[in-house]
Amino acid sequence: MSRSHKANHYGTLVERKAAKRYNLELDRCSWHDAKRPDGTPVEIKAAMHRHSDGQPGTFKLYDQYHEKLRSVNGWYVFGVYRVRGRGIELLNSKMKHSSRLPNLNWHGGGNHRNASQAKISLSEICY
């Protein structure tokens, strides 16, 4: 399994745990992952606590999706996980309104999603 495929798998597991923890309905459309009971969109972001090289993970946001989430007064759930066997352990999570994030420094994201991206450190959100 490639690193990208593993990250997608672990992200899906974080989405399921976050949905249960925050009473969200999973609703994977192109720009958000879930909805609150009132129908407000929620984007769920996952980051590994520490990578195999010892570096802490980061949350990656993409400008197109962030702006759309902001335009509908949406929310984020940020989940920090550790790999446990074939699954994950959710170490910490926070739900934050899309207007209450740390300062985002947008930069080119390469060809990924044809968007600019911003990275947020785990310590800026969850610790």
C-alpha cells in the first residue's frame, strides 16, 4: 500500500471517529466530509502525530475548499492520530469554526487539486 493510499485510509478512519464524537453525518461531497445536525458543512482534517522520520504531522488546507467552507459559515474537525495495527488511535481532536483558525499562509500546492495550500502545525490546533 502506497504512502498516499495509507494516508487516505487513515483519514477515512479519523472521519468515522470524528463523526461519532461530534455527532456528525458523513456526507462526502467534493469540498466537505460531513454535516452538523443543523446541516452546516464540516471538513475533517487528519494528521499523524509523528511520521516514521520522527517529524510531527501537519494539517493541510486548500484555499478553494477553505473559501467555500467560509462562505457557508462551516466548521473544521482536526484529528491527530497514531497508527495502531491496521487501524488508528485518535489521540486528540478539536472542532473549530472556519473563521477561528490560526493565520494561514497560502503557498503553491504543486499540481495537487490545482489549489494553494496552507499547513497548520498540530500545536496550533490540538496542543
